[in-house]
Amino acid sequence: MKNLKIKMARMELDMSQEELAKKVGATRQTIGLIEAGRYNPSIKLCINICIALHKHLDDLFWDESYDKEEWE
């Protein structure tokens, strides 16, 4: 599943994949794979991405297709 939320947040800040990668200590390829939904980042990398993009974890990584009732 593509992560368009990260791409959109990055674009809102006029930030390239390369710039985001440098800020979070990853490679541009890793950022591209995350955005393409082909790589599941560690929680540490998720947090670093959120900090760099000024977002919360839920903003970028929560999948709205999950039904809250499934968790109760």
C-alpha cells in the first residue's frame, strides 16, 4: 500500500526525497521505497520522518481502513 501521506507532507514542505533522507539518516532509495509501500520502516525511522515533516505518527502512518471496533 502506497504511503501518499508521507509524499504529500514532504511536498508541502517543498522537500525532495534526498533532503528528507538526509534529515532522517536514511537513503533516498529508502524514502522512495517507503512512499511506494515496498518497505516498512522501523519505529525509530517513522518517528524521525514525523519530526522532519512536522507531523504525528497517526498523520503519516495510520491506515484509516482499520476499523476501531477491531481493536476493542
